[in-house]
Amino acid sequence: MRLVIATCSVDYAGRLTAHLPLATRLIMVKADGSVLVHSDGGSYKPLNWMSPPCTLTVAEPDDAARDEGVTAVWTVQNSKSDDRLVVRLHEVLHNSSHDLGVDPGLVKDGVEAHLQVLLAEQIETFGAGWRLVRREYPTPIGPVDLLCRDDQGVAVAVEVKRRGEIDGVEQLTRYLELLNRDPLLAPVRGIFAAQEIKPQARTLAVDRGITCLTVDYDALRGVDDPSARLF
């Protein structure tokens, strides 16, 4: 991972347009190719980013940009669309690279792990005629929670969360990118399943063609009896 702290401006162009004026920010370049721009606030969420597959190129500024104090121009181009992120660096305060090694992945809490088991055992939750291929289906960046086949035989990757947030959608997006490279599986569609799905995560999932499914943990466990409800 490369970490750069610099005064910079950032422009995003493609499906949407966004501009970040000149300020001091942290730029993260990850081993998977993703580039994220962070401020010193706003919790974990970057101000702007480009997800893989993408390519980072570094160029010298033109004369006009150099006169404005620009020392380098980073262009991050998405490999599958016209989306691009342009970072104009002024003063670089820190620049370092670190090998983080192989990450073992997120260790799920008890409820999330049990939810995955219950959905695997009750695969008909997703629809009649579905079948489970495998739990924890391996990919080069970690296992997909559930790999299934729907009633038409189409492969479906399911990411299971207790609370569905944006990073879970990003995680599933990366899995789908890799799985769809396998001619024995493609096309593979995705389902983001959680007890609760945040509105921002749902919006991002829909934009990426991922189906969202809210699941009832108690009903899957057989604790909740819908017939006994007053409402």
C-alpha cells in the first residue's frame, strides 16, 4: 500500500462529476489498484475513489498547471468505463509504501456467521428451485459467503452481513469481478443479504446491478412465528 499526504485538488468525471478544491489530503493506493482520497474527518469513508479494475498514470503538469503550483498529475482511469479520477498534486508532505501481506479477511461475529449457515441450510429463502453450490467459495481475494444456482441455473454470489453498508457492496463487487472471469461460472450475478441495509448501500448496490435482500434472523432460526403477530 502506498500512502501519500499532499496538498491536492481532485476531479472525478464519468457517470457523475465531482470536484474537490485544493486542500491537504491522504491518498491511498492499494495493491488491488484502487485509489482512495481521504480527509482528516468523515470517519472511514473516502471523499472520492476509484475501484479496480483501473490504471494509474503519473504525468508532468503543463505550463499553466505548473504556474499554479501543480507538481504532478495522477490520472486513474477505469478499465471498463470512461470514469476517471484526476489528482493534481502540489506539495507532497509524505510518501511511503508498505507491504501489508495477505489479509486473513474479516472474522464474522456470531450472528453474521450463523446467518450465513442458516441461509445455506434454507437456500429456498432466495427462491424456489435454488440450490447451494458451496459456502465460503474461494476467490483470490477471499471467500464468497455463498455461491448458488438459481432456478434457471445461473450462478449467484451472495454476500451476507448483519448490517449492510457500503463496504459490503464494494466487497461483493470485487468478488463478482473475479467470478465473472471464470467461463465456467459467468455470468454471475450478486445478492447482498443482511438484516438491515443502509439506504446508501442499497443505492450503490442497485446502481451496480446487485439485488438487495433483507432477511429475518429470528424467522430463519424458527424463533419468530409470523402467525402469532398482532401486526
